[in-house]
Amino acid sequence: MRFQTYTWGGVAATVYYLNRGEKVDRHQHPIEHTTVPLVGQSLVDIDDGRALTIMKPGDPNLTLPANVDHEIMAVDDGTVVMNMVVGSVSGDMVVAKDGEDGGVELDAA
């Protein structure tokens, strides 16, 4: 997995480049963010009682709620996923506008 992070106007966007089965490991953080695939399909698992969601380009962004475990996995080789959050990214943490530290995983082990 590779990723790049871009910031503008108080929003941070992290773009992940994934092959089939690679994932942004299960995690949670105290701020919500959105996710959407730009290329390929992703499988999003949110531990809030929802069914697994398969997303494809053109689908509306999916909000990942604060303080709820979630995981994003590539269904196809060459999948590109973008996550966006209000705030900025510093190292492997997202810093929300109100100063709370996030925990959006940017570098899976």
C-alpha cells in the first residue's frame, strides 16, 4: 500500500493505492471522515451494525463515524481510495480543527 496526503482550505485528503486484499487496517478515531474509491472497488466494514458496503467510483462519499471501528479493503488490483477529513494530517495522526487527535491509519504495518 502506498499513500499521499494533500491539504487545502482546512481539509486533508489521503489517497491510498491498494491492490486486491490490501487494506487500511481496522481502527477508530474521535472525528468522522469520508471515504470514496476513485478507481476500482473498495469494501468498507463499519462496526455500527451496517452491512458491509462495496463502493465503486461515482458512489457518494460514505461517512465513517467518530469513535467506531472501521476498515477499508481493496476488492480489485489498482484500487485508489480517497479519505477526507476536516483538519490536517501530521505524521500518522489527523488533527481535527478543534485540536483533537485522530488516528486515521496512514501506514499499515
